[in-house]
Amino acid sequence: QVQLVESGGGLVQAGGSLRLSCTASGSIFSIYLMGWYRQAPEKQRELVATISSGGSTNYADSVKGRFTISRDNAKNTMYLQMNSLKPEDTAVYYCNAERMVGTTWAGRSWGQGTQVTVSS
């Protein structure tokens, strides 16, 4: 099992910046992919960005050029630097980890979520 704890959400004006953090504990050796998802009120949860164990990144079109995902393996922590925030970025942001054991998918873990609110 992997436990994930997010931090760094808050209220910011449009055009501002925030940095989210997600610290993993437990069976972290089994993590092969980590990511950030978000869910706005009355909307489905959507992918924001992912980063593989090798450092490859992927972004939703809506955040490309504004958000940067990174990870510090020594600290077991993943980050999401969010710049040029827009009101439509308002959502609860969730940290995600996908695990594998050998060549077998071993499940996913979610953090508790952190609220990001962007005022216009």
C-alpha cells in the first residue's frame, strides 16, 4: 500500500501561482507513475499531469505551458507548480500513484485532496 498526503492548496487571484506537494509513504518502491487530477463541482475528475518513475511527463492541454509537474525522489515528494492560474482551475486537486509488482499492475492510491480556488 501507498499513502499520499497533499498540501499547498489555497485561495489565489487570477494570474497568481501556487505549488502543490504530495508526499508518499509505504510501498513507494512499487510506484511507476504519479499524477495530479482535479475535480470541480459537478464535474468529473480529470487528469492534470503525470510523471513516470523515469521522469517522463504528460499534461492536459488546458494546463500546458502554465503548470509543471516534478518529483524529488530523495524526499518521496511530487510537486505541481501552477502559474498563470485562471478561475477555471478552481477544483479539488488529488494526488495519484499507480503501482506495479513485477509486470503486474498492483493498484492505485489517492490522496485526500487539496482545494485550489482562483478568484477573478
